[in-house]
Amino acid sequence: MSKNRDKYEALINHGIKNARIGNFDEAKSSFIDAIELNSKNNKAYINLSNIYVLQNEFHKSITLLINYLKNLFDEDICNQAAKICFRFKLRKDFNKLIKIIKLTNNTFNKEKKYLFFINAQFHENEQNFNKAKQSYKNSILCDTFYFDAYINLLNLYESTNDILNLKLLIDSAYKNFKEKEEKNILIFFDSLRLNRESKFKDSADLILNSNLDSAFKKNKNFQIRLLNLESKNNEKLKKYNEAFNKIEKRNSILSDLNANKKYNKRNVLDTIEKYKLFFIKKNLNKITINNNYSKDKNLVFLVGFPRSGTTLLDTILRSHSKIKVLEEKPILLNLRHNFFKNKNNNLIDLLKITESEKNYIRENYLEKIILNKNDEKKIIIDKLPLSIIELGFIKIIFPNSKIILAMRHPCDVITSCYFTSFKINDSMINFLQIDDTIDFYNSVFSLFEIYEKEFNFEYTLVKYENIINNFKHEIISLLTFLGLKYQTKLENFHLTALKRPKISTPSYNQVINPLYQSSIGRWKNYEKIRKHKSKLDRWISKYGY
């Protein structure tokens, strides 16, 4: 027995050694031999599954682990399978896993906490937020001291504007967690909750008295979130210098994160410059534009620079009985990406796009957005603000589509983009510096000016300030452009927002409220933004501010 155990460990060690130097076939052979020697020990299975992952044989990895679980439950094997399924988006394999484990039997024990946790993350990604909440709660029922499940559920409650349950969970967690690090995180969520309840001084005092600034110095994730929260509190308390300084510090930390250093602010700017040179009448005349498409007339693209009021417009318009809004789904942009990928990303190949290629893109897009016969009768609004950059491609594929341009005072837009906590990518990394934010804005609108001139397309301008100051007049004008009549229920758009499971934009906590004036002229509170106004004067003048 002892000899077999020693031999088993020797095979495991030999396999790990070979895996580290990239001898995967040799490592695989060692782990398979170990399984033959002892089919119940989980070490060889876990290591072999990792080898399959390294060789991109994900399904083989999961099958190995699931076959083990058919005969014997093992928490480590189970968690390994769940982790691989989630990491590589293997939803069907995960469903097999939870069926074998009988996760739906409402039996809660510590061994299943991670499965419920992963199940909740799958539901979140699929935007099944109520199911996600229940699965996180089940994870906590399995282990009332599983802190990761608390953090994710607290985040989900806040982001879905479920502030009552946010408070209840915080109160419950305070009773279970006494360690300093965990308690500080709970205090952060409590201060966030106070902010959401408009108790800004209470929130600021709780942060100060708990010394959270010092507590999170080594926790970059919560340090960034805390700085963001402190800025919001300071702004509401009219401490504008402090508010700006907090964001400057937050953005500096974001810039220095290794995860963000892979993004290049020049990529989107270079693309815009290429588009300026390409989308001119000389080239457009070479592209066959078919104006006989019938379904275009009900298709509208809602575009604008981020933080220009697109989410507000989205929420108002989706309150109309004859409108369907697609919120921030890059369906057409993904099809555009695939088209150019097949052309070696050569923009000039757009000149040779065939009718069949256009039809393929159109049909794939429409298939994804028109889900039933009722949708065919509606105006469909594709809301993706920065698709303003891709209007050239959009108008080639959908020449009869309409455009709504959301506009807000350029200085307020710049302020909001700089202050907002975006998920960083090649575009959003431009918002970590004021100068970069302004350069990006200028580039986008100089491109839009070229689109206006060269395509001569139909669009309507909707000003954020006009919605705030003269709601009915501005919305009637917009609906006339869309060929629709005004409905009084649009005035209660914030109730529509409250009914939505989750609003996946930075404005999620704003559009659930009635209209308010405080966001107009916000930029005037900040000296470091006021001094940049002249760089935006061209657009301030053009759009009548």
C-alpha cells in the first residue's frame, strides 16, 4: 500500500515537472498512469484537466472531471470543473455538472457553495439577475461565512438599484464578519448605501471615521471604488476641489494598473483618422448603395459621445408602446468586425463589398434584433453611443436608417467622462486625462462633420438640456422625426427604469429618478475644466451653447 502511494506521488511530481517545462505529452502520460494506479485520488484528475486546458482541449478536460463525479463526489474536482466552465464560457458543460451534482435539489452544504457561486456568475453574464441573486443567496446558505458571495451579491443589489436588500444584507454580514479587512469592505458598502440614499454627509463621515482611505491602500480595487465614492460625496457637499482631486488620484491609479497598460488610446484615434480619409464622396460613389431596403425605415441608431444623455433618451423612448430599444449591444459592430477580419482588416475592401455580403450582414443583424412578429411593427432603436464613429459603415449597410444624435454641452460631457468610472478599453482609456478626453471628443465630432457632408444622411439632434427644461416639446419633436405620436406615460420614464432588472451603463443610478437640473452646467464648478473651454468652442458654437 505504501509502495503504491509513493509511486502515485512520484508520477504526480514527474507530471508536474514536465508540465512546467512544456512537456505536456509526457506530463499527460504520467497523470494517466497515476489514475490507473489510483482511480479515486483527485490529484491526477485535476492536473490532467489542467494539461487539457493548456492544450485548448476544454471539453476533454470537463468530460474527464464529470466522469469522475459520476462515480464519486469530490469538492475539489467539482470546483475545478466549475472554474473551467466559467472561465471558458462552457455553459452546456456546466449544466451537465450541476445536473450530476443535483444542485437544484435545495440541499445546502459547504461543499456546494462554489457551485452556486459560479452558477450565479453565469446568470449575471446572461442578464438573469433575479436568478443570479437567488444563486448567490444559496451560496451563502451553504456557508454563511463565504465572503466572496456576499461581495458579489452586494454589488448586484447596488447595481440593480435594490437598495433595501443592500441594507439588509450589509446588516446581516456585519453580524458574521469581524475581521478587519472584511469589516472595512462592509463599511465601504454601507457608505455606498448611504450615498445612494442621498445621505452624503453621513456617507463621508462614515468613510472618515473608519479611516477607509488608509485601510484600502493595498487593495487597489476598493481604493479605486472608494475614491469614486468620495468624489461623489464631495461634489454633493459642494467641495469641488476635493471631488476633482479624488478623481485625479483614481484615474492615476487606473492608468498604472498592469491590466490597463495593454490598452492604447491611439487605436481609436487612428481609426477615426483613417475614416476621415476614406469616407468621402469619391469612395462612396464606388460603393453600390441599395435604397430599396424596406426594413430600414423602422431602424434607428441612437449615437453620441458617452455621457451625452443616451441612457436618459433610451429610458424615455423604451417607455413608448411602439418602440423597442437595444441597449448597448454591439451586434452590428461585431458583424462589421467579422467582415473586416475576413478582409485582413483592410478598409479599402469596403469599396468592393458585394450586395450578397451586405445582405448577409443585414439578415444576421435583423435576425438578432427582430425576435417576434410584434417587433416587426415597432421602431427599433439601436443605442450604442460610440457607434457614432461607425456611421459610415452603418449607412452603407442600412442606408435608409435614421440617426438620433444625443447632444449635451461639450464641457459637461468632458466633465462627466473624466469623472465616470468606465470599464477600461482602447476608447475609455482616453478618459483618464482631461486633455485626452478633449482630443477624443474633437476627433469624434470632426468625423461626424465629415459624415454629415459626405453622406448627407437624415438625422435629428436631441439636446439633453432641452429634455430637462422643456421635456414634452423636445420629445414630441423627436417622435415626429420617428413617425410616432406622443404618449403621456413617457413622462414617467423613471418608473420604466425601476422595472428593468438592470441598467448596464454608468447612469444606472440616475435614470431611476425624475428629471433634475443639477447636471446642467456642472463643468463650471471645476477650475481645471473651465480653463479648457476654448478647446471646445467650435462645438459649443456649432450646436448652439
